[in-house]
Amino acid sequence: MARNGTGLLLISLVIFLIYFGNVALGAADQAKFLSDVPEMLTLLLSVIFFVAGVLIKEANAPGKSRK
């Protein structure tokens, strides 16, 4: 699944949903389960997986000339 980047994008989505859930709980004046630094690291990890997935998908795109 990682060969076409879909797995990395799904991992990115799951990590981002954890981040989003934490932000939504904080906005609703509920108890957040992540503090500031783990929240930032969660978002950073999500972005890293997203970029890696997109780059793999772009590299495997049909019609791309390989020189």
C-alpha cells in the first residue's frame, strides 16, 4: 500500500483527525488530551506523512516522463 502513497495519506488523515479532535475539544471548553507541544508534534507528523504520500503519488503518476 505504501508503494502508491495511499497508506501514507491514510496515516496522515488518522493523525490529523486526532489533532482536530483535540482542537475541537479545546474549543468546546472540554478537557484536551494533548498539551501544546504534543499537539504541535501531532500536526507536524501528519504533515510529514501527507507530503511523503503526495510525493510518492506524484512520482507514480501516469504520463510522467522519467529522464
